[in-house]
Amino acid sequence: MALEAQAPRRVLITAGSVTVEAHLNDSKTASAVWDALPVTGRVNTWGDEIYFQVPFELPEENPRAVVEEGDVGYWPPGPALCIFFGPTPASRGNEIRPASPVNVLGRIRGDVSGLKQVKDGDKVTVEPASN
């Protein structure tokens, strides 16, 4: 009997007037975040990163010190969710470096450049995407 491929867990992230879709990976962190949805908060910006505090704490899981454009991460010290769309103040050269390592739990699908419009204090919501 063949195993059926699981459909990706899709979330919508709305920050200010910008909405992007992300697909979550199969990590324990992604599963815990999925189970906690929806979550809301207020945006903080740090270079080309937006992040916001979340009402849950998760352990480190394969934390990464350098991430890719479009990665969605969980930052244990926050605790916060982070969306990376370009260099941060900690970046060296063209890399994208969080303040400290994050658990990468998903990736934005499509163009991330609209996230540059998001401002400190904007409301942010992460919720499951409808089919």
C-alpha cells in the first residue's frame, strides 16, 4: 500500500495591508505552530525581517544562524515568529542572519518584496489558509 503525499499545511500571514502565503514544513516546530493557529500580534521590524511575539514557547529544533529569503522561523528567545525577506543588521554581505538562531518552520510562496511596506506596530495575523 503506497503512502499518500500529505498536502502542504498552508498559512496566510497578513501584516498591515500585505498578505502572503507560506507552506509549513514537517518539523515539530511547524506542527506546534499549526496547532496554535490563529495567532495575532504587533509587528516589529529589524532590517528586512518582521517578527512578533507569540503566546507559546517551543524548544530549539535544528536552529539555523543563517536563513534564506522567504523563510519563516520561530525565535526561541522571543518567543517570536519571524519572516525574513532580506538582510538584517546582523547580516554579513548578502546573507540573511537572525539576531540568534531560529527554527525554520516554513517558507513564503511567491514574491516577498511587498513585506518591505510593513511597519512597526502594524497588526499581524497568521491563520490557516482555506482551500
